[in-house]
Amino acid sequence: MKTLIITEKPSVARDLAHSLGSFEQKDNYMLSEKYLITWAYGHLLELAEPEDYNKAYKFWTLQKLPILPEKFEWKPITKSEKQLKNIVSLMKKKEIASVINACDAGREGELIFRNIYEHAQSDKPHQRLWLSSMTAEAIKNAFQQLREGAEFDPLAQAAKCRSEADWIVGINATRAVTRRLGDLFSLGRVQTPTLAILVDRELEIRQFLTRKYYELSATFKANKIKYPGKWFDPKASDPSLKHELESLEKATQIQEKIKDQVGKIIELKSKESKEQHPLLFDLTDLQREANKRFGYSAATTLSIAQKLYEEKKILTYPRTDSRYLPNDMQGEIPEILQALAHAKPFENLVNLAKVSTKKPGKRVFDNAKVSDHFAIIPTKEKPKMSSLSAQELKIYDLVVRRFLTIFFEAAIYKECTLITSIAEELFESKEKILIDPGYRTVYGEEAKNPLLSTLEKKLSVSLTSTDIEEKETKPRPRFSEATLLTAMQTAGKLVDDDELREALKEKGMGTPATRAQIIERLLHVQYCERQGKELVPTEKGIYLIQLLQMIPLPELSSPELTGLWEKKLLEIEKNQLSEKTFKEEMVAFTQNMIEKIKKADFDALEGSEVGTCPLCQAPVTERGRTYLCNKNCGFKLSKRILSCEITPAIAKELLKDGKTSQLLWFKSSQGKKFQAHLKLENNEIKFEFVDRNAILNQEPCGPCPKCKSTIYEKVNAFQCENEACTFKISKKILGRTMLREEIMEMLKKGKSKKLTGFWSKNRKPFSACLVLNSDGGLSFDFSR
């Protein structure tokens, strides 16, 4: 008699066969004296479509909603149906006495196996192979510790509940909203509240009122040491605003008041602070870090980590939500270090780790904080660095260095706050200097000498320079994938602290393995777009969330409530909640949701008036996805034309002037981007293309610094009229749109005033003066 092993992918089947030894390759399985190994291709079955239950459901009608199958049916996925038949045939062989589930060790892996097992109507006993590492040693150990399949029944129940809940909510909500609006809208149990996070932030940004203020900074000198200080008001009602001056006049008065005066240090406080090494990576934190450092999408990071786990075998199982290791792994650490010692980038750090007296404790090893999987760490497999791609090297480097930090002491900082008084005005200076790198040695950081703490209280100081900087308040930034992953993990709460994030993540939205798919889905259905590292919701995405909040359907748009659903799925996994109770709750929610959507007055979601109808002169109002004539004469303007968002401001200008003043970016059906004006011609919306070399303003901007001809404003740049001259200044520099007046000033004086709104390659905002160099090039001056 033999045992049938079913893996999730062919590559895992090959690894198991290699580890167990002596297998013969057949058409769709591998054979040895004791085992048959075969494989799936991920999911081989899917939930049946509504029309599979009732042909009448093929037509999307409100009357037939909600669709609530009494018993869910699963059907083979067409492209992989042949392999499903092969597995079922093998399972039914008389020589097969038992089955081993060797699919990925998690909720989805359990569902893949259980669906195949139930589809085959098998009653043969089955066991579970639980792998967190794909090394030969880990595979052999796992086969010696096979667990009974029944032990994972709660995990299988949670997997089915998740899948069925997503089906019930997604199918019914999508059909209901689509039928009510007459336009296709995709909704989902996790997808929609994730979109709500993006939309709420976008609306907050749009409604934000910018306020100008001024900051006065000074440079002081004492004992041959120069240090900066910033003016502040100790009596400010809000401490976060204490450095702000409301007017340039007030800032200038203080600047004149302290000119040529002698100051004194009146307060000096210093202390040491410790920073413990970060927790080990779980998948979400790895995705977040890779996005911040390299701009990788969550899906890209997961794909790379999965390859390093499955094929390269140098990382442990990546689809984990734990950041700790089990206590019994302490004995394996020396072997992991030994393997890493063979990789040149880590050789010196490994040697330091080996001789370190720091022993990883509860911050690393904690059985109570390890569920089915532990944190992502390197395996005992010697890494072949030359075989790794550039992307694989970066992800592996992140994991290895995070792992090595656990052998180093805390980083120690010297923090100092100094108050300087000059002409009865106060200036604050702050300094935080790394005096003992500790774990930060792993990232190449070194100790530095503190500056401020070497000074003394009551010491006289001289004023060497002052500077007034005009600033403006800014809204919170849009979400990147890194910050969105954090929000999903903590049910909409933005939390940077490691421990607090740990405490909240049981109420998170989705799982580490599904969050990347959710983000990609939002992009695919055009609810949001990537702009650099930012995720920006489209007008369609914004409209959907506004609609749901108006109905209201908080359960479908609230991250926190959706996080509570995910928590219930975890409770099913832990046998703390019954499958029956969860399904009853989901059915009741769906019935309530459909009732609300049917009764909702969607016309009530009406925006502001944007202009006059060119056909009948009635008001044109923002309504849903379009701008519509109030008399319904037939005129309408879509809010999205060839991927270009038509904002209310653009619509107003088009209706008033018959043409947009600015060039808009569009994308053709072939995916090619182009610029054009929109115009109204014979009451129809049309494109107007322009010559890129056409001069937009006949008034010269100034003399060309290279050939002394004249600079004019053109479509995309300020350019020399001399065709033989190469001088031009782009209208967009590091994300900032340059104004005509700023270019004129720079051409006249050789340098602009201090400008705000530039963005570095790392997506950090900065301010600087633009300097026109003698060769016609541009550079930044940060001195003012």
C-alpha cells in the first residue's frame, strides 16, 4: 500500500521527491516504493457562478437579489480540469491507503486540498505536512512530525467561510450597485473598505485649507562651535505651532530686534535614549519596507519572497503574520549564522554576531506570539549570491540584516535641547546624535560626536546669521503601498510603533497573503492609480465610497468593521466561533445591504453646479460619474475621458470658455499617452492638439543665458527662440510646476527665491533656491 502526497505546486512536489529520494517520474505524478506525489496548480476548483444555481441569475436584476445559496457548490476551473481529474483518479486507486496534504501551510493551502479531497468524495485518512522552510532537512523533519488532518478542520472552516463570505457580499453588492447606477461597479468585503481608506484621505486633502506662516531661524556661535536655532513662543497655546510666526512683518521685526545683539544659553538639557532592534519581518512589514526603500509593489515583494522560499530555499515561509520565533528554534540559530558566513556581504556582521554577548530574548523567541508560522528569517541553506537577481538580492538583504540585528545591543542616542535667549527672544536648538550604533551597525551606521551637549548654560553666544522662511501648512500625504499596508493591518489606524501594530493586527483587513491582491484589484478596476509611490483614488472610486456612505452602508465601507469580520475568521480558526454563527451573520448582513441599496435615493448624491448647458442654458450639475443638464436635454460630460479625470474646476472652465486653458494628459485605447486641450465644438466634446514648439505667450521671459537670444514660454518648457540653441527649462522640476514669474526672476537675477514643493527621488518634500549656472544648467541652493 502507498500514500498519496498532494502539493500546491509542481516545484514543491519536485523538492519533496528530491528530499525523500528514489522517485520515478510519471506523466502527472512521481512514484516511489512508499509514496505517490502529485500536484495542483493553486486552486483547481472555484465557487459556482449564480447562473449555475439558477439560469435566471444570468441576467442581473434587482428583483432576484439577494442571491443566497443554501449550500455552496464548487466547480472545476476549466484550464486546470485535466489535472484535477488526474488527482482524483490517483486518490481512488486501491493501492492508495492514505493521503498527505502537502499544500502551502496556511488558510488557502488548506482550502485547495480540502476542495480536491471533497470533490473526489474520498474517505481515506489524511494527514497534514506543515512546512515553514523548504530545505531538505526541514522537509525530512516535517515528515517525521505529520499531524492528523482533523486537527486542521477549524482552519478549513475559516477558509471556506472567507471564500463564501466574499462571494455573497461581492456578487450581491456588485450586482445591486451596478443595476442601480447603470455602470459597472465592483464591490468586495475587503476591497471596498480598503478603497474607503484612500478616498477618505483624498477628500481630506481636497478640503484642506492651506495657511501661510513664517519661521525665523538663526545661527549662533559659542566656543568656536556654530549651531542653528529656531525662534519659538513659549506661551503658544498649541506646542506644535510654537515656531510659527503669523506674518512676515512680525518675523522681520524680530530679525531686526536681534541684529548685532549678544545672546546667552539659558537652558541646556541632555539625556541618553535607547532604541531596541526592530521586530523580525512578517510579510506585511517586509512588503512595507521594500516599498519604502525600493518602490516595490506589495505583489512584487510577495512574488520575490515566495521564490526565495520555494526555489532558492534561503528564506522561511513568507506568507506569515508573525514577527517572532518559537522557543525551540534557538538551537538552530548557530547553523543559520554559519550558512550566512559564506555570503561576503554579511561575513563581518556574522562574525560580530557570533562573538556578541547579547542573547536574543522575549523580543525574538515567544511561543505565545507564534501561530501557524513564525517570522521570515534566512534558512540554514548556504546562499548562492551569484544566482540571485538584483531584486532577489535586495529582498534577501533586507531579511538577513533584520535577522542579524537581534544579536546586537540597543542603539544609544544622545538627545539635547538648548534654549538661547537674545534680546528677550527665544530660540530652540535640538540635537539627536547616535553615540553607540548598537544594532544599527548592521545598516552601516557609525557613532558621531555630539555638539550641543558640549556647551554650557549661561554661556554667551554671538549671532552670525538669520533667515526667514515662508512656509505653508500641508495636509497629510496620500497613501503609498507601504502606508496603506499599515492601515490595512491595523483596520484603518495608522500606527508606526511595532508593539502597538502587533496588538491591533488581529483586527486587520485581509491577511498578509491577500493584501497585495486587494491593492492590485483596486488598480485593475480603476478605482485608484499609481502616481509615483502614491496611490490616488479616481473619481469613480471616490463616487462609489460617497455613495455607500450616503446610503449608509458602514459595514461595507468601514475599515474597522471589516477588520472585525477578519477577526471572526481568526476565531473560527482557533475554534472560538462556530462556522454556522458566522454564516448566519453574513447572510443577515447581505439581506440588509441589498434592502438598503434598493431603497436608496441615488439622485440625492448631487454635487455642485459647474456651469450652463450649451444646449438649453439650464444649470449643469455634478451627478455621480457625470456632469448632467438639470433639464435632461441630453447634454452630459463624463468625469473620466480616456483615463483623464475631469474635475469640477476643469468642467467649469470648459462650459464657461468653451475650452480648457491647460493641456490635459490622456491615454489612447492603445495605451499611448498624449496631451491636448478639451473644447466644446457644436455642443460636442472634442480634442484640440497643439504644436509643442508653439509660443504660448508673446511676452518674452528674459534673455537666454547661453546665446543671448530670447526665452519664450512654450507648451512644456521655457525655451530659447534660437533653434540652434539647446537651452530650455522644463515646466515641471522634481514634481513642482514652475511659474512664469519664477522663471523670469531667475533669468534676471540668476537665482530664484526659496521655492517649496520639490520632491526628492525618495519622495521627500524639500525647499531650495533654483540657481542658473554659467553653462545654462540648473542647481539647487539650500543655504537660504
